[in-house]
Amino acid sequence: MSRGQSLAMRLEVAKIDEADVYKDTARVPEKHRLDKNKPIPEGRICKVTTGKRSILLSLRGKEDHSNPAIHLDGKTRTALRVTVGEQATFHFRQVSWMGQFLWAWRATDPAYRIAARVGLLSVILGIVGLVLGAIGLWTALAQRGC
């Protein structure tokens, strides 16, 4: 394994609990949730790759067992082209703030998706306000002859 490469984990694909469906989440027991041989803290957004397919997911634990399994909803299984009961090799890589933003922007759950879009709109409006304020200040100073 080269430096910066994620650790390959052989996991069995399982159905996720009903409460986690359409939450863009994967449930993986802590001892199997590794990136570069280090544990991934619960709730981190990671790029989950199997074969040539990848998806951004929030990785969470699975307390009722520690079996080498990854629990996914139907939408995610379809995106990764895996089936329940199948054994597959998965790679987990934590993403930067941009990956976290993209996860929220594309989220199935409208609560995450709307929050990301309102946040971006707020940043854009803040920049517009800053530019307009700077123009107003520059105009006022120019009229005073400063």
C-alpha cells in the first residue's frame, strides 16, 4: 500500500435499518471503519469506493455487532452496484470540507440539501453585501476628496 492510499476492507453488504434509509449513511462497525490504518470517527463524511464505483456517505457505527459488514440502503447499493449478502472490497477515505459540502448539496434527505443550499446563498449574499459596502465607501470617500 502506497502512502495516502486507503486500506481495503472486505465486508458483507447488508440492509440498513429503516431509520437510516435515505440518509446518505453507511453503518460499519468501528473496527472495520479505517482510513490509512486509523479509525474513522463516527459521522465523518467519506468517499466509499468499491470496484470502480464510489459515493459520498456519512459513516456511522453499528453497535449491535462487530461483524465485517457494511449496512447500506437500496439507493446506495444500486449506486455502488452491490447486493445484500454479497462480499465486496471497500475503501474509505475521509474528504475535505469541499467533499462534505458536496455530500450535503447532493443529499437525498432534503434537510441536509436545503441547509447546504441556503448556506451557499448566504455566502453569496454576504459577498455581494461586502462588495456593495466597499463601493459605497469608496464613492463616499471620493466625493469628500480624501
